Amino acid sequence: MLSKEEIEKGLHTQWAGRNMICLESTDSTNVQVKHLAQRGAAHGTVVVAESQSAGRGRLGRKWESPAGSNLYFSLLLRENIVPQKASMLTLVMGLALQEAIEQVCGIETKIKWPNDIVLDGRKIAGILTEMYFKEDNSAYVIIGTGVNVKAQDFVPQLENKAAFLENTCKEPVSREALLAKILECFEGKVALFIKTMDFSLLRQSYNEVLVNCGREVRVLDPAGEYTGTAQGINEEGELLVRRPDGTVEKVYAGEVSVRGVYGYV
Ligand code: ADP
């Protein structure tokens, strides 16, 4: 079982995870944080669970969340929320995950814009950001994250799609240490984000670890699919994609998925 005490021992943050709830099983950590938020939970509240019966991805997709060996947690943000900029918080968490995985496990992962962390073309972590409005029109944001740590009886259809930290790391990964480091990295990066309320200060480091950079991508836009070459993100966190005729599209994360031309990445 995940140990709350262990997580807190390694936690060097001011607010992220300072109110931490560990559950053995739950429907979805995002749903649990939402309940807590409605009852006034503090900025930075985290719910972490051993398993989720209804873990979710974007666009109504499912996040497989078997018990015992992975990390599933959600973080509540209620300060400095600008609704038009909230989707960029997914990118901030992506950067935090990438950095924390490198520091704790020594593994260099990449970010697949906008919300996945990948290793050799397979998904090792995913992020789902949701925003809700209160009656006074103020907003709060919940960032849910799932990290695959140890392969076990995993769903066969994900066999070629999912990657696991311990397959590469070869040593046991402390989920407690990893969670504490992710929260620490997030706190540092979100402070830089808030300074400008955009990606001016984070864009360069983001583009350095962006797997899509320079690659042919297929943009699955509900208004029409197209292909082009991904060029990195701009200061608004949009993915710049150069079409064959030279025009550059700004892809906004909302409803759009990006794939490689020959596969997932
Ligand atoms: P997309 O990659 O299209 O943006 P999402 O970010 O919404 O998709 O994530 C959901 C998808 O991720 C699922 O449809 C499934 O293919 C895949 N998936 C679900 N659970 C896991 C997991 N634990 N590890 C890796 N991939 C997963």
C-alpha cells in the first residue's frame, strides 16, 4: 500500500500536497477531488488512490487503473486560475512529470503534446485537466495524473501502447518518492507559469522534450483532419503545425488529438 507518511517525508512543497488523502480504491481521483473542492478543500489538496474503477482520459476515454503498482492522483488548484489559460496547466504538469521521472528514476521520457508522457513511443503517463465554476463564477481546476510504474496483468489491448517505469529502470521505483517529486516540480513550474500567465518562461524547456518536434503529425481536428510537420509550441501552449503548402496552424489542445503519421507518436 502507498504510505502517506512516506510521501510526506519526501515532500518539499509549500502548498502542493500539503493536504493529502490516500485511498485504497476509488472511482476516479478527479471525482473525489471535485467532491472535496465543493466542500471547500484547500488549494493544493491531493487525492491519491491504489486503484480507480472509473479512471478517465480525455474525450470520455478510459484510463486503465489496476491496483497495487501504479500512481493515480489528482491535484486541486484554486488560486491564480484564469479560465482561458487553464488548459496550459496540463502542459505544466507534463513538464513536471518529465522532470520528476528523470530525477527519481533516471529515465529520459518525452512529452507527447498535449497530455501524455511517452517512452519509446509508448504511453507511460497521462494527464486529464478539468475546470469547474462556482456560483460566484470563480473557477477551480483539477489535474489528474496516472503514471504506469510496474507492468502486471495489464489489459491486453494496451500491450503495445503502454510503457512502465520499472521495465526501463530495472530497480523498484518508490511511488511515494515519485509523487513527492512530481508535486515539487509542479510547484516550481507553475510559479513560472503564473508570472506571465503563459509559456514564455517554460516554452524552451518544453520544446526540448517534445516528442512531436520536427515530426510529421496527423491532427485529428473535429473540423477536419490534416497532416503537417510539428514545430513546437508557442507561448500560448498551442502546437504549431506547418502544412505542406507552408501555412502554419496553431493547434489548441481542447478537442484535438495528434498522432504520428505511421502510429501513435
Ligand atoms: P489520447 O492519447 O488520444 O489523447 P487520452 O489521453 O484520453 O488519449 O488517454 C486515454 C487513452 O489512453 C485510452 O483510450 C487508451 O488507449 C490509453 N490508456 C488507457 N489507460 C492507459 C494506461 N494505464 N497506460 C497507457 N495508456 C492507457
